[in-house]
Amino acid sequence: MIDVLYFAWVRERIGVPREKLDTTAVTVRDLIAELVAREERYELAFADLDSLRVALDQELSSFDAPLAGVREVAFFPPMTGG
């Protein structure tokens, strides 16, 4: 079981701030493919990966990172200064 968290407009498009998932995904990219296959709202949220960042157990990571041993995946837009 893995906790998946959504922030900012990602949360708005999906409609929930977090969910617990059972997944067979090996990488973050695999997890995204599983989510996109579920419903259109996920497809909309993950349509442009260049506008997203991911953190695994609160550490910035890449979409090709392995999920083995990961407890939490968070998706969010890039941070801006100001």
C-alpha cells in the first residue's frame, strides 16, 4: 500500500488531496500510467509531465525512480520563487 498525495492544481483536477493505493508499478512513470488508465480526471492531471514534479518519501525525485520500499508519492507543480 502506498500513499499518493496531490497538491495545487493536480489536486483540483483529480478531486482528492490523497489516496491509498495498491499498485504493481515498478517506477513512478508506471504508477502514472496506472492512474491515467483509471479515469479521465487522472489523464487531465498527468497530461503534461514537464509541468509536474514528484517526491518520494518527501525527497524530490524523477519519474523513472523505482517505487520499491517507497511509502509516499507526492505530485505537485514546480515551485516558484517570489
